[in-house]
Amino acid sequence: MNAMMRRAVIATAAVSMALSMAACGKAGGDKKDSAASGDNKSIGLLLPENASSVRYESFDRPFIEAKVKALCADCKVLYNNAEGSAAKQKQQFDTLIAQGVKVIVLDAFDATSTQGWVQEAAAKGVKVVAYDRLATGPVAAYVSFDNEKVGELQGQALVDALGDKAADANIVMINGDDADPNAGQFKAGAHKVLDGKVKKVVYEQSGEWKPTVAGQKIGAAITQLGKDGFQGVYSANDGMAGAIITQLQGAGIKVPVGGQDAGLDAVQRIVNGDQAYTIYKAYKPLADNAAELAVDLLQGKDVKSVASSSIDSATDKGIPAKLLDPKIVTKANIKDTVIADGLYKASDICTADYAAACAAAGLK
């Protein structure tokens, strides 16, 4: 090959390489722009715990995953449970952002601690849907129940269970975790009803959403007040109610106790006459709305088509919100609520241990 030919070949190769590198650079740029535009197909889902309530693993997670799949066939949900640890949930949140997730559905274990997380996420273009609990920080949307109304229903259901004895009844209250804003709203709603309709709240403590703690607190109440010192117990949720009822039964005390969440074991206790009521918050509509908000945010749509109202948090105002209505469940309306909605079948509730009670309640 002569010198002229070699120079021609080298020149051609250089042009070819330059064109190739330019093409690669353009493709890389498209990929970067694509990621920045938020068309990532992953949605993060962070739930708070799995000890005091079975709802998160049994209902919230599968319902959200199914609805996301129905709305966006090629989307996937990256799920983690904090197992009762705010520090663990923060690590899970950071990991999702590092993975490039553009939308996170967050049920905060400690909603008061999330302001910095959500601010950092927003600065990186990551949208946060506050689920069930109103996380602090600039969340893009919030979906939950009217939590003060939940507390009002709990208070009213306890008054109804006491019947004509309500006006002379002393009440023990075992509330949720003080760090959870929902717990404060449940408590406020319950007091709104109880303070005018019962004699007195004679003992009130936080059960921290932990059945073991709630059991200890009711034990302390029995010691302080005596077996006849109270006529009803408000429990902020069913997990704590179960532990409270066990302690009461061990002490030979029979008074109305109620909770919330409509867990299967709680519904069985209601059928059996051990628990007076629960509050049913229909998990499927809650989960479906959260999934729809997440997919809308992922696709750049306006969330106000779902979040038709607004709410203020401790740090931000005018957050787009979807608030759903809860229901009281008692033995009299199990068939018309949790069974009618398909949450449980009668056969789920009416296992061998509860067959006779179910027959008496007309569930078989």
C-alpha cells in the first residue's frame, strides 16, 4: 500500500470513528434525557410495619401491585417494609432514589421525620405519594381516610356498645404512637365523641402501635383502677385490642373493647363476642387510588383528577388529597361490610373454632 493510499484509509477510518462516537454520544444523551423526563417504569412502595397489623402484607401491598400492573403493564413495584423502624425506612427510601425510581408511595413509620427525605427527593425530581399517613415535606399527593372521622366512629361505636350505661361509664384509652399524626387524629376524633357521652376517661396512655406495650398498659390500668374501675376500653387499632382483650380475660374482666383495621382475627373476635367493634377502612379503594396517583405522576398527568380535595401537613399547605370514608363493623353488619366487599369470605371467618359463633350470627 503506497503512502497516499495509507493516508486515505486512515482518514476514512478517522471519519468513521468520529461518526460512530457522535452516534454513541447522541444515544447516551437520549438515555439521560429519557431518565430525566421521568419515564422510568419503577414505582417504589414503602410500608411501615408488619407486627401490630396484618393489613400491609395481606391487603395494601398486593392491591397496590395489582392496580399498578393493571394501569401500566410494563411498570414494576419495588417493595420494602420498614418493620417498625424509621431508620430502616430511611435507608429503603434512599436506596429507591439511588435506583432511579421517580415515584415513591410512602406509608411513613414516623411521619414527623420525613421532611428532609421528601425535600431531597423533590430536589432530584422524585415524587412522593403519602399513603395512609401524611408524611411531612413537599409530598406530591396524599391518599388516606378521614382520620378524625375514624376516631369519631371509634368513639361512637364504644358508646353504642355501652348502651344505656354509657353516661356512667369510665373509659380507658390506649392510643397509637405519639409520633404518628394519624394517631393524634384518631385520638382527637374519639375524644370529640367520648368527652360528651361518657362519665370520664380515667386512664389514657400510648400503646405505641405495639400489642405488647398495649398489654402492659392495660395491666397497669387494672392495677391502678381495679377490676371495677372502668367499663370500656378504646384501643386505637385491632392489634393492640387483641392484646388488651387477652389481659382483660386473664383478669376476669368483661367490658366492651374496640379497635380499627378490620383484621381477620378482629372480625373473628367480634363474631365470638370478645371484641365489640372494629373500623373498616376499605383497603382496595385506598390502594387503587394510591396506585393511580403513582402511575399518573410517573406519566406526567395531573393528580387532581384523583386527588379532588386538599389538606395541610405540619410543613406544607394545599397538598392534593383523596380522603375516603370509613365504616363501623359490628357483629350485626359483618355480612354487609367486609363480606359484601369481598375482603373476606364467610369461610375465612368461620373456621372450626368460630363455627358455632358464626352460626349464631347468621354467617353460615
